Amino acid sequence: MLALMMKFIMSTEFKKQKNVLGEDLEECSKNPLTGWLRDGCCNTDENDHGLHTVCVKVNNEFLEWCKLAGNDLITPHPEFGFPGLKDGDSWCVCASSVAGAIEAGKGCSIYLKKTHENTLKLVPIEKLKKFAIDLS
């Protein structure tokens, strides 16, 4: 598995993945270190069935909604390299979680330039733009 991840990471150095705007995907967070591949970006691959592709700036309301929906992002799990999130952290979250939170009225800020294009398979760009904090 590690060899597969390293092969993917090496391949992304030569071919950057794209964001929802069709541009090169930008880094989401190195502190805390996020991403399906824990590379700081919302990069994805065929093993990412949760589609951890949306870079959000979490707030308490979003975190509480996720916890109630069965996705506790607050409690640290160091055995999985997960520090637990707090208000203001940036993190690559599942596209389905973002879609659900938006529908429940609990959406949080989204960085479009840091959100992977595969997100558009589940969430329309119009919905994402309503929560975007990096559009000028």
C-alpha cells in the first residue's frame, strides 16, 4: 500500500491535479496536515471512496453537524494521523459531507482553488460558489 501511495505522490509531482475552476490544485493545509494522501492537498485517487476533495475552513456549527451525522472530526485519533479539528482549521472533507451540510443549512467556508475537480461529481459549482471565500 505504501508503495502505491508513493507511486501516486511521485506521479502528481509531474502532473498536478485540477481544482473545480480547472486550474492547478492549491495546497489546503499542512498544519494540520490534511488530504487523502496526507500531502496537504485535496488530491485523490481511485482508493478514495469517500471523495475527500473539498477544502473547507471549518466552523463549530459544521463540526457539530458532522459529528451528529456520524463523522466526528473533533475527536483526535493520532493512530490515524488525525489531530481533531477546531474552529478555523482548514481540512479536506468528503464531498458528500459538504453536500449534506449545505442541505442542512450548516455549510462552512470553501476554498475553490484548493477543492479538487472531482467534487463536481457530487456538488454543483453553483452551490460551492455560495460558500467560496477565495473568489475575487
